[in-house]
Amino acid sequence: MTRPAPRPVPKPPSRPAGSRGRESVAAALAALARYRPEPAERPPAFDYHLPAAPGVGPMAEAPGALRAPDADGSGAGPGTIVWAAGDLQAGRVTSRELVEDALDAVGTHDPSLHAIAHLMASSALTGAAAADAELAGGGRRGPLHGIPITVKDVIHVAGAPTRAGSAVFGARPAVDAEAVARLRAAGAIVVAKTTTHEFALGVTTPQSRNPHDPTRIPGGSSGGSAIAVATGMGLGSLATDTRASIRCPAALCGVVGLKPTFGAVPTRGIVPLSWTMDHVGPLAATVADAAILLDVLTGATAGAGRLGSRVGASVAGLRIGVPEATFAGAGSELEGVVRSALQAAAGLGCAVAEAERPGAGDLDDGNAAGLIVSRCEAATFHRGLGADRLQYWDEVADQLSAAEGVSALDYIDAQRLRADLTQRLLSSFADHDVLAMPTVGVVAPPVEDFARYLLVLSGNTSLWSLTGFPALSLPCGMVDGLPVGLQLVAPPWREDHLIALGSALEASAVGCPAGPAKLLRP
């Protein structure tokens, strides 16, 4: 069927004004000044290697009862990778139709939501035609064959511009980032680059709009990726997370965001924010879809290490710890939604109990150290970039300028605190297999008030990027028509716990719809 070309995408709103960047860095330094290393010989976390997966908990000993998706994708529902992959193999849909539907979604939603930084319609349709021809000839590149996806605009896609959401940066790479290359090798088709908070240095993406309420922000820095998944502009999106950037927009837009263990996915070919904190991971409509994407990104597409095999696994006996400090500042309705999800987990046979850590002090330490480490490393990159600071967003320029005044002693102490926190939190998993908490303590804030939320939105997330532990955000309900996210955290390299528990909660109808106006064929 011949379709009209997508409508031209208007430019996003002008450079957002407003900042609390300097005071946020100052507050972090004040918190860091109170830190006294224990022991005093504590080295900094420069050469950052997380321990191997600990063999604790029932799921480390037995795989449980697996419920793999049916070959035709039944049970997954329209608008998911599992569904689309099954229908592609069965001949019920073509890759061209999937790509056309994604482009239709761009034309319908992007004029008001501003999620697309660069549309790749022509190359995506060409790629879809090739994928269909390969399927017709009995070929299949991998689990993402013919599946349309989007990529955050700090990640290089060969032949497409990388602008990092900024007027001062522009690159047109000749090769894909390593993560993009892995997705393409598995058959994925890149439809578009998505918007980001400038240089990923923030948690709001204020130039874009929340798909549930366009007067509100989508969260960030991977805001465009979350919008794209929620509205069907792609079946998944590749993004980055340094303090909150995958999980925060996933929570505020009502989709699934998975930040893997630090180092699990290569960062080659990505505009850096923080070399020692940057993570790469997927946003998707379901936990099963996120598992498929992460399997491809880590190279685990076969065998016992495949995360997709954990979808539907029994979670009976899984020990869930609930840190009460993570509910501080959450409204009663939001807290009630999250606690209902925890009750559902108990109904699945999980042992739910209070966790001592992280406490309020751990969360404060994680936010402070994470801000200092990430902003100092960002300032180093941007000094080398040599761009006109007056052209940056107010918030981003203020953070970088404040970071330039941080002493080497403070930066090294932040790295020492990072090592200290990692050891503290590892001990918590002697008693718990997974920690559960609100991803964000508020629903999506109004656009005009975005600057106030630089630290608010990362309160429960920054700690896990700083320490590198894997974390998953999945929708668990709604408050006033806006999504609420449940964050699940596991020890390093135990993403299997997150996939099993997250998919079990989805199956128990804990989650809310992935977003408005899905346009993919039922």
C-alpha cells in the first residue's frame, strides 16, 4: 500500500532557559565535605571492576518454570518486539508495514511531542525492503530482523548527524557505535535519532513533551527515546544512563527502561558524559522486549545466559528488600501505587521485607558523589571540545562552569566514596536478591518548572549508576493520569532477577499501558 510521506517535523522549541545547576553542584560539594573514608586507606574507584555475580538466592540455583513466548508472539500484544517478530516469521506482517507504521506515528505525534532529532525514513524503508527479501528467501539475521527502532542522539549512527541535543555540536560519523552495530547485525532497522537533554547533562529533556500530558516533561536525558516507544515511533530505543537517563523517562512516560551492569554494553561511539559512569541500555514496551534488546547488546543471544529465557520464570522464594528511605518525598497516592505492586510480588510467592540499605545517607551520598564525578568528567570533555559556552543551555553551562571549580581532591574523594558505597550496598544483597522502590518520587512535572527537578528526579536512581548495579524501571500504575514507575535493583550481573520479577509483575497486571496511540497493527 502506498502511503504519503511523513509530515515534516518542526524544530523543537528554542533553547530552554532556567537553571539550578550551580547550586546543585554546590550542594553536592557540601555533602561531600562531610565524607570521612572508612577505612582511611580507601582507594578511589578509577579502575572500576564490579564483582562476579554472587550465587545467592533461590534463582541462582534453579531456573524456575520458564514461560517462553509462543513462536507467534501470542500473549505479547500488538506494539511489542515479541509480537512483531512472531508475525514477521509467520508472514502475517512485513517489515515494510512495521516501518511505515512507525513513520506514521512520527507524523502523527512528533509535531506536538518533539521526540525526533533526525528522521531516517528513506534508509529505514530501504532496510525494510531488504529484510523482507531476506525473510522471503529463508534468511533471518537475528531476533530483531526487520524490527524498527530509534537511537538517542548522543549515539553515533553511520551517515546520520549526531548533535547531542545541542547547537554547538555536530558530527556525521562514518561508522555505527558498537551498540548500534550489534542491533543492526541482529536485523534491527533504525528509523530515527531521538531527542536528548543537551549532552545528556540533565534529567528533564524540556524541549520535548510527555506523551500522557504535553504540558509536562518526559524526563531525561533519554526523553525522546521514551516518547518514541510510548507512541509507536519504534518498537524499542537505544539510550544511555549516567544518573537517571533511561529509568527516569521510562517511569514518567510509562515504558520499560533497563540499565544493565556497568560495562555490560560497550560505550564506543557515544558522545561521553562521564567515562566512568556512562551506561548503554534499552527502552521498550515490555520487560520481554527489553530482555531481547539487552541480549543482543551483550551478545548473549543463545544458551543459558540469555535473559529472554528468564521471562516468565517462577519468582517464588525471591527475596525482595524495600528501602523505606526511597519513599521520602513521595505523595501518598504514588506511594500507594508502588506498595500495591509490592503486594502483588508477595502474592507471587516473593518474600518482601524492609531493607536497611540504601538509607537516606546512602541516597544523599550517591547523589552527591555521582554529580561531582559525572560533571567533572563532563567538564573535562567539554573543555577539550572548545565550544562557545554562551550557546549552551543555561542549566548545562552552569553545571559545567561549577564543575570547573571543583578541586582534584574533591573529585578523588567522590571516587573514594563511590568505592565505599559499592561495598556497603553489596552487603545488602546478602539478605535480599532484589531491591524495590519508586523509580521517581513524583509524576512528570510541568514543563515551565523543569529546572527545579535536576536532583529530585534522580534521587532514587543516581546511586545505581554510580555503583554500576543493574536496575529496571517498569510501569506499575497511574496517578492523576500520569504513569508511576517501580524500580528494581539487583547485584552486579544479576539482570536475570530483574527480568524474571519484572515480567512476572507485568503478567500479574501490575503495569499500566505503555503509552497513548499505539499505531501498530493488531
